[in-house]
Amino acid sequence: MEPKQYFDVGGTSVKEGLFDEDGNLLASVPTPPIVDAAGFAAVTEAIDQVVAKAQIPRAFVAGIGLAVPSRHRAMPRSRPTLPLTCLS
């Protein structure tokens, strides 16, 4: 299994989830809006919480995906994801 962690960064909240290669949700945790340091801390702590909730070692997460708001229309591109070790 090569699970991937996805983040939907909206204008009022952030949704995080860990999905398997078939798109099945393995785990998610609620997070508050990123409006202050406490919200930022909750979102970053949720990265480890969602992996722990799925009972999958963090090293097994194959990549991440981001959905962020933009004022520009962009063509979706597919690129290899960075190993999570690049983020720590």
C-alpha cells in the first residue's frame, strides 16, 4: 500500500485526509481555520495525527497532494511528489 496524504486548504478551513491508492479514505482529523498561530499549529500537528489514526508508519506515506485557492485558472499538472523527509 502506498497511501497519500491530501490537504484541502480553503478560505475558512483546512481538511486533511490519508487515502489509499484506490482513493479510499483511511483517516482524517478536523482542523480549525488557519487564522492565528494556534490554527497553524493544529493543522501541522494533524499531519502526524492522521497517520497515527490510520495506524500506518509515517515513512510509508508515499506523497502529499494540495488543493489551494487561486485567483488564476491553471491547467492541472502531474508531477512526482517529494518524499516526506524533504518536509521535515
